[in-house]
Amino acid sequence: MISELLHALVFPGLVSAIIFGFLYEGILRKVTAHMHSRIGPPVWQPFLDFVKLMSKENITTKDSFGMIMTFAPIISFASALTVLLFLPVGGFSFLSFGGDLFIVIYMLIMAGLFFAIGGFATGNPFASVGSVREIIQIFAIEFPFVISMITVGLMMNFSVSPFFAWQFPFALFSFLVSVQGKLSLPPFHIQEAEQEIVAGPLTEYSGPRLAMHELAKGVMVWTMISMGAVLFLGATNLLMFAVNSLALLFLLIVVRTIFGRLRIKQSLRLLWYVVGPLALIDLARVLLGIYI
Amino acid sequence: MKLLGEALKRAISRPVTRKFPKEKPILPEGFRGRVEHNKETCTFCMLCAMNCPAAAIAINREKKEWKVDIGKCIYCGKCQDVCPTNPKSVKLGKKYENTDYDRENLKTNG
Amino acid sequence: MHDFFLPVGPQHPALIEPVHMKLRVEGETVVSLEGLELGYNHKGIEKALENRSWTKSVFLSERVCGICGNFHTSAFTQGVERLMGIEIPDRAKHIRVIVSELERIHSHLLCLGLVAHEMGLDTLFHYIFRDREIAMDLLEMLSGNRVHFSMNTIGGVRRDLDTENIRKVEEGLEKLEDRLYHYVKVFEKDSSVKRRTKGIGILSEKMATEMDTVGPCARASKVNYDIRNEGYLTYKNLKFKPVIGERGDVMERNVVRFKECIQSVKLIRDSLFSIPKGDIALKLPMMIKIGEGLETMSRVEAPRGELAYYVKSAGDRPYRVKIRTPTYANFHMLGHILKGYQIADIPVIVASMDPCMSCTDRVTLVNTKGKETVLGKEDFHKLNGGHHHD
């Protein structure tokens, strides 16, 4: 019981998710800055941002629904966190049963969906354009993402467990692309394109609500990277987990640095016409049993 | 993909930006900074005050008072150009952090 | 599909300066540009120029713009010198060209960095801005300031350059040239850049001519319109040939800008090589007097295009100064190059036009009752010192 609670609340659950989520985001910003040949903020900057935002006030505009604005980021934070409970990080997981892979997939959709709903609730035109883009993005990313998840899922009876997908390079590739999309990092930062639609769904957010959004985003970084490390790179112990996740993080940073933003249609086209079919090749190989 | 090589190279080399208040920039020779006035050599001929495009310089010949309003100064260096004394009594120095919370503090004797 | 108005500006993250655009949008597609509101930056400079002496006016005219200030003084002093009937020394002409072309490089790099930023490619933005610093540092060394160089004065320039300066400028240009060639490759070949700029915001040659487009925007659409063709200052001796693009889309405009930077590097090099010895300015009386009622039209090629100054004298000060900035001319075609593209393309297209509100918003349009004077093409040629060029 105690050890299960520890898993849920300390590692890989709540506390470590918050700490490592923000730390990863800090590293993301710092290394990106160095690639830009800037100094960049300190790695603990996301913590400082969070604390500062928590101490500020919420502003609810005339056209917005305060309730939804409060709960949407909390739900998306919670769903990103729930995913962690199924992940066997470093060899142990809190919850695990046959077919929990699907719960993971749905929970990740939830996180994005409530990000969009939170945007719609503000009634801001920029936010609604951003939210529509977010919905389209979920729609676009889910195809390659689900296919790649099912590919590895078939190999381990749809329960989340460590698996090294070296014989499925296409599934691995489409998973990595969709991670970039799910974290809305370049080239998929379409819903938060500041040059086009201000901050997208987050335009009207301020104070603790914005802090919750930041938190959800941080935890999402940690969740997605952990998932990649366990499900696709097969981390069975803590050391492997650390190495894998840092490698993934670096890959994310490199990709985000060298690509510009796609247009929403280009993103849809890329994910559906190129990345998705590639993932299908590996799915077909699993179904037909053509692999080593 | 054309940026990949450079991005990786930059990641391990020293950033070009500097932490400003700790690390000051190197100013070139002839930088146009805050106006400096030398009371010993000045003849109070009024040329700088007359030629100042921003009318930032005020001179009182009787009291031998020379005043410049840094808040108005546009750092063009015209006063230095027209100053007839040798060495120049009015010239632009290298001070560039010329802000204050009070406008009155910007009115100085140079 | 339901269409609605999308307000862009006056405060918008994509725009560095305030301008208000009212766009009719259908879904994500721009249907038309319904309204354009300028004037958020009005500074009243034209009026202020009327009660300053000629020498002081030069400093004020530089403050029209923070990016291309030197071009404003070039145009203004050129007009005043024409009114006075004087010719500035050759060395001054060379220095003016050097400073102008360096300023053109940093202005173009600013625009191109912003285009990269609008594409969401911040890496490229940081790289370009870092390399822009080379040009900025050279200008700081030559003039003593990063912006508002105050180099031009009536009758010449205010600062000379020595051999040490020339050596440093040449070193800087070497570094800059390498980087510029690299960027041309990036902007022409990089998939990420190509995807956002190729075939976007197309301005046809016909439209460019009809809308009186100027500067790199016009030249990217095959229009050979560059005031440097007229050979003012030393451009005639430098055998200047403008960079002309073919397709007229955002990508072409970017590439034309880079190629112009490379050309500027060459122009500066040639100028440094051929710079003659001698005075840098004519000795003029402190209070310049010009015959009352004399008027002239003076044009230079600013980074954004043709910059025209109309100057009329009131003896010891200007009677009227009218500034026509390139951005103002380019706004006419903005509606046409936005039409039919996505909301996501608006920032990229607007940035590729390189608007400078600070230049444009000097004047607010006021309805005037009474006599209206229309200046025709012939009048402008007459005012332009008799230079007949098309």
C-alpha cells in the first residue's frame, strides 16, 4: 500500500512529475538558447514562473466562463499525470492491467482536448482560432500516434510494459513526430503561434489558471518523454530510463531548433500522408508477422 | 535541415550574448556618450547652446554657468563640433547609462 | 462558410510597430483587406522641420526612422545642397555611400530576421540578428552610435575614416559576406523555410507596376526600379546594377534582399578601394541662407525603396518639407498580396513587405478645403534637378 502510494505521489507520480516536468522544460529552453547562441534563462526558470503566476490574480473577462477556465487546465494536468500511473518507470508501475495502453491513449487525447476547451471558454477570437487549430492538430497527430502505439501494443498484448522497438523504425519515427506534435513544439507549434494568433488558447489566461496550464505542459513533457523511454526504447531500470529520456529530450530540442512552423494544412498533410502511412507499414509487418 | 550543423556547433560554443550589467560592452573609439563639460577651458561663447538641435544646453554667461539637460540631448555631437577652444571644452564622453527616476536629476553641469 | 473580421493590430505580436489592419476572413482564408489605419505613430516631424534652421533640420529628419535614418538625411541634405547649388567633395560622397550601404545591410537583415521569426523559425532569427551586429558594430565604429549615425550634414559628412577604420570594415565585410552567401542557400534550399515562403504572397509584375510598388518588393517582381540607377552620389562610377527577381513571392523578396546585401558588400568594398583623399565637408556659414521659394525634389534609394523629399525654402529654414516614404507607397499592394492566403501567412507576408510605420506615420491626412495642386510627372522631373529618368 505504502509503496503504491509512493509510486503515485512521489515517483514517477505527482512530485517527480512536477519537478522533472519543469526541469525538462528548463533544459529545453536552456539548450535551445545555446543553440541560438544565447545564454537563455536558468534551468529552474519554469519553477520561478510557476510560483510567480500562482501569486497573481485570475482575470475573467466578460465573455468567458470562469468555471471552465479554472477546471480545464486542472483536468489536462490530471490526465497527463494519470498516464504516468500506468508507466513502468524504472521497472515498477502503480496501476497496470491488460489493455491499459488504450487508457493511456485516451488520457493523452483528454489533455489536448481540455487545452482546447479551455481556449474556447475564454471567448477570445484568437483563442477560438487557436482551439480550432488544437482540435485539428489532435485529429492529425492521433493517426500516426495511435498506429505506432498499437504496433508496439500488439507486441506486448496491449499492456504498458518496456519494449525496445528497434525492429520497427517507422513506428518509432512516427511516435517521435507525434511527441513533437503533442507537446506543440516546432514545427507543430501551430495552436500557440504567437505571431499569428497571439497565444492561441492561452490568450486570456492569467495568474493561477495560466500557472496550471504551464504545469500541465510541464507534466506533459515528462509524461511523453517517459513514455518514449519505456514503451519505445525499452527502459527496464532507472539508469536506462534516465539515459533514454535525456536522449529523447535532446532529440526534441534539435528538431525544435531547426524547423520552422508548419501551416495547419501542411501539418495535416505531413502527418496523414507521410508519417501515418509509414507507421502503417510497421503495423502491417506486426500483423503479418514479418519481423525478426 | 540546413541549420542542423550550425545549431549543434552553437550548442557547445560560447553564447554571443552577454549578461549586461555584469559584463560591459567594449565601446569603440569616438563613441558618442554623455556630454562632458570642462569649466576651466570653456569661454562661455554660447556656440554650443546656439547650435544644439535639441536646445538641451543652457548657458548663463554672467554666472559662468553651463547646464545640459541629458533628457533632451540627442547625442549628435554638434556641440563638440562647434566648440572653438583647444582642447575642446564640450565633448561627448563614454557614459551611456543616462537614466534617472527624476527628470530634474538629468539637468547637470556636464 | 461564415466570414468574419479579423483585427490585426494596432498592438499585435506579429507587428513591431502599430498599424491597424481589418481583414475579412473566411475560415482560415483571407478574403480581402477591408481597412488600413495608419497614424498611430504620428510625430509631427514635417511641421517641426519648418521652424528649425537648415543645419538643425538635418538632425530632426534623421529621427523620422530608427532603421533608415541615414537615408533620410541623405535625401534631405541632397535636396538642400541642390537648392544651394553646391557639390559635396568626392570623399564625402564615398563616405555617404559606405554608410548608406552598411545601413542597408543592417536594415535588410532586420527584415529578414523578422521574416524568419514570423515563420516560427527563431533559430534563424537569432543567427541573422547576430550577424546583423557585425554591420551595427562597423557603423558604431564609423559614426559613434548604433542608431542615428548623424553622419550627414549639409555640404558633406561629419566624420572621416582612417586606415584603421577601413581595415576593420574590410574585415567585417569578409565575415559578413560568408554568412550572407550561407543565408541565401538557407532561404533558397531549406525545406522548412521553403514550405512557408514559396508561392506565398505573389505580386505580379503588372500589379507591382500598377500599384507603384518600390524597393525590393518591386524588384522581386521583375520591376527594374531603383533610384541608384540614376547614379546619384557615386553610384554611377560604381557601375551599379540592381538585383532583379523573377517570381515575386515572399521567398523571392527575401532572396532579393540577401542578394542586395551581398551587392552592398561589394559596393562598400569598391568605395573603400577608390576613396579619394580630400575634405569631407564644404566650409559653409553657420547660418545657411537659401533663396526664398526655391523648391526641389530629392530622391534616394532607401532599404525599403524610393524615399522622396520635397523641400521648399523659406530663406533660413524650410518652408515645407514633404516626405514620401517607401512603406507608404508599398501599402497599396498589401491588400492584393494578402488576398487568398491563409491567416497563418499574414505575418510572413506583411513582414516580407518590410513595413516601417515609424517612417510612414509622420503625417496624418487632413481634409483640406481650397486650392488643390496636382504635380504631374513632368513637374517632378523638373523638381528633380532636371534628371530625366523613367
